Amino acid sequence: MMRTPLRGVGLGLRSDMAEAFLERRPSEVDFVEIHPENYMRRGGRFPALLEAARRDYPVGTHGLTMCFGSPTRFDDEYLRDLRAFLHDLDVGFHSDHLCFGGAHGVFLHDLIPLPFTEEAARLCVSRIREAQDALDRPVAVENVSYYLPQSESGLDEAHFLVEVLRESGALLLLDVNNVYVNSRNFGFDPRAYVDLLPADRIAQIHIAGHVVRDDGLRIDTHGEPICDDVYDLLDYTLGRVGARPILLERDNNIPSLDAMLDEVRLLRAILSRHTAEDAA
Ligand SMILES: [Fe+2]
């Protein structure tokens, strides 16, 4: 089923760094990830950047608009265009977020948390099935960070995620930074969360940096280096589920390409240790 498989460590191709990246074409980076919204239905510089990236790197796609907890059906024309775009790139799967994004044509341009209830899980399952049917390829859902406490009566985050995966058949794009941020903000054990997940559904891993505010709240900014605890959680996760493609997300406060490649090399060292362990 996998078309263009993703392997190794990738970097999110963002417009702020794309030109510097493509000029150098670093061999440490195994694949790039793009947001289709930045390239679909556009002319000029953006499609040209994508074509240039494709010459040397497999491309993965990570959407921003198909939040799977939204109550209204996705726009048919958008799904048709996205399907053609994914087909052209030959991606093995397409990912988007397990959150609320809007309803009835109003799009909030933010990843709004869902209540972790049975009702919300059923809603997500129907949206995921709709996307799987329309896109004609596997869909991966990503766990998001959130800052609103959940009601005591619902499920916890990990059980909610597991239920959605089981009922929808979706793959999981596991963001280990989001797991860590939520675990510290809401007081749960991030390793116990990882232990609950179905390893065979994990298609890819996201990793990023976050900030700690003065009041202790951690905010998922994608604007800092990865912290040691998140490297540790990555290491733990790969030890449990096996090697998986890892994507470094850096969207804000973008440092030099060399600084990002330093992080890529650290991630490669962790991943290659687990790849060797899996082979042994
Ligand atoms: Fe992510």
C-alpha cells in the first residue's frame, strides 16, 4: 500500500528556509514534509520550490485544514484537489490533526482541542473515513497539544486516541513533543501514554521544541530546540514501537540551517541505534 515510503529523519520544508535548504541540499536530511495548503492552487515560487525539493527528497504531506474533529463534512472540491495533489506526489499516506478546526464553512485557523468523549470519538471516526474514501490512500491522525482541562467524565487523551484509531483504521502520526507538553501541563505519565498505543499503526513521528512560561505552563511553539526530556521520550518510544521516520518541525524563530542540521544529526543517531536494534 505504501507508495513513496518515508525513511530516516526529515525536515519540515518551510518557506523561510526552503531556499537556503535547497541551495545546500544536505545529505543528512532523508525526506521533507510540506503542508499541501501552501502549494495547492498556487502558482509561482511555491510550486517551483516543491519541484526543486522533489528532485532530491521524498516528500511527505501534513495538512492543516482537515481537522478530524470538525462536525461538518469536508468540502468536496477541496478533497478532489487534495487527492490529485497527493496522487501526483505519490505519498504513502496523508496526515492531519485530531482536533476541531471549524464548522459550516467557518475555519478557525487554529487547532482547537476536542472533548475526549465517545461522541467526539464517533465524530472523528466519520470524518477520517470520509477522508480515507475521498483521498484513496491511508490517513494518519496527529495528536495535538491543548491547554484546556478536560471534564472528569470523559476518557483520558490516550484512551480517546486509541479508540479513534481502532474504530477508524487510521494510522497515527505520533507527535512526541505534544505528548510530553500535555503530560507536563496535565500531570500524566508520557511513557504510560506511549505504552497504550498500537505500535503497528504508528506511521511517523513528529518532534519539535516548546517553551516553558514563567508560570510553568509549556507551550508547543515549534520555535525552540528540542529539550532533553523530549529526546528521552523519543528514545523510549522507538524502543517500544521500533524505528519510525522522524520529522523535525521548526516553524517559528527559525535558526540557521546548520543549527537545524545539528538537531537532525542527533535524531539520526538515536534512530540508527533503534534501526540496528530492530535488525538484531
Ligand atoms: Fe506535529
